[in-house]
Amino acid sequence: MAHVTTDAVRQALRGVMDPELGDNIVDLQMVGEITIEDGAVTVNVALTIAGCPLRVAIERDVVSRVSVLDGVMSVKVAISMMDADQKAVVMARARAVAKDKGTDTISQTTRILAIGSGKGGVGKSSVTTNLAVALASTGLTVGVLDADIWGFSIPRLLGMKGPVEAKDGKMLPIEQPCGAGRLKVLSMGFLADEDKAIMWRGLVLNRAVQQFVEDAAWGDLDYLLVDLPPGTGDVAMGLIKVLPRAEMIVVTTPPVAAQQVAHRAADMARRGYLPVAGVIENMSAFVCDHGTSYALFGSGGGERLAEQLGVALLAQIPLHPDMAAGGDLGLPSALGTGPLAAVFFELARSIVEDIAPPVSMQGCSARLLEALDKAVATAI
């Protein structure tokens, strides 16, 4: 069995962010002693204040980041409180980070979900589109980054068109209201003709995706959904480096072959220290008007993959003609009613309540920083 090291654990913890202070818990010096015994890892984390509202989220992120390392059998988080000197160090670091964040266009409070699979044709873009619509319809601001540079389809699926404008040297995502919320979208489809091939190689592709992340004015988002290209190639690996805070949702279809290929995408994510948030099975059984269910593409792929990965099966999306029809018209099924819309809204509820809840700005660290700044101003 592989043996995990404290250096590997500490490196993985650099993906755990304090969303209010805008930095990872390692560089903020919130991580204390790390002990490892027979694969059981204990991480000591010091918080700025007792009863921190972000405690649960930080604990969950620590467990998800460390548990994917080879050789880890269990993860325990031991919480302690900082003393006055430790708090002063953390706040000094937070202020320094805030001054240097001029090029960071994605808010640290944004939950980033990368939607991926090992192969094309599983309906990954349709799932991304409908999930974004379902989340936004509840009143959230949702960004959609179409990272499938060669095979972009998000603009057509959402019925959106370019061109993309720029302001102060930053691309402006195209926005549109969606229910009680808003969508913000960037795609190569806004910059290129839909019927023209994009014939770029790896380095150019990576730079294009990097620009969508770093050279775009995303503003405040509750969620950013990233529609990954199929497979485990340059773009997917590049995005892992550009968006280390992301979590992956793996899309598969029922056949065993699709399940095994999707497993490779999950393995790529975990090798890059990205936690896998769950599995979605698309194109599940078709239910006819008389209520009879037909497993046209087999069954059980999503359940098997979720079990293999040790994560939740988030949804089983039925094979339904409305999915393709809505995509062709630019009217996602989640905008309407019926079984497809119900599945996507239940999926959105699961993500918001359990899998990746939106980050609240009323947490402990932000209040502490604000209080310290007020105290300094008063003293001056």
C-alpha cells in the first residue's frame, strides 16, 4: 500500500480556501500539526474565532482534498482557536493578498463545479446548461464557462449569441436573466463561426481557456459551472491548474464502457487534487406515455461509478425527447415543467443544500477583518 507523506497532505490542503480572506489555509498559516499513522491522517486547523460559521465548510473541504491521496484510509480534522498573535499574522496576510488580487476575476466565494466525462456524447453540455438554468432560476448568479474550445455548444443550448465586448481590458461575459437569477456565459461560440473548425493545438487551447478565466470580468458569482471537453487532455489538465478550487462532477451513461471511461476523468481530477463531488447518470431509462420503462442503453452505470469512486449518485436523468428538442431551440428543459425539469431542480437543490452550498459572506474571518479595520480607523 502507498504511504502518504505530510508534504503531500500539506500540498493538497493548498486547495482549501478561506473564501472570505481569499487565500488557502496553508499560506494563511491556519494549518498546524499533521499526523499520519497507518493511513489515518489528522489535520490540525486553527480558526480565527469560536463558533465560526465556515467551520463545517472548511472541515468538509479538508476531508475531500486529503481523502483522495494514495494511502489515506481516513481523515480527521482537529479544530482549535487562534491566539491574538496568530490572528494578527492571518490578517496581515489577508490584506497583502487583497492588494495583489487585481488579476483575479473569479470571486473567492464562488463555488466552482467542473462538469466532465471521459468521452464525448454523454450529454455533458446539456447537463451543464440545464443545471445552470435550474440554479439560476432559484435566484442565484451562475457563470458558465464553455471550456470545450473545439466542440462548443453552450451558446446554442442557451439560445445566446455574441459578440463579446471588453471593458478595461477584460472580456465581459454575456448575461441574461434566468428566473429570479442571472446567467453569465463565455464560450468560443461567441467568438467564432458555429460551422467553422477550431484547429488549434494544446498550448494555444490552454491559453484560450486561461483567458476565459483570468481575462474576463466575471464579477460576483454564486456558482461557476465549467463545461469541460471530453477526455483527459491538455485543456482539462490546464484548467485544474488554473482553477485549483474547483470540484468535479462526473457525467456518465448507463453502459459499462461509458462508466469505465468516465472513471478516467475522475482519476485525472483526483491526481490534480480536485475532489469529485458526485456522479450524474444521463440517458437513463426511457419512460413511455403508458408508464413503461425501457433501459435502452442498459442500467446501473451511474450507481457503479459512484460506488467505485466513493461518492454520491446525484441524479439519474431520463432519456427524454424534450432534452434534444429544447437544446435545438435554445430553450433548456429546466426552464419548463415536466419530468426533466423536476430532475434538474432536484439536482440543483441537492447541490445547494448538501454537495456544494453557496458560501455566505457573513462568516467569521470577514467580520474579524472588518472589526480590526474599524478599530485601526478609530485609533487613528
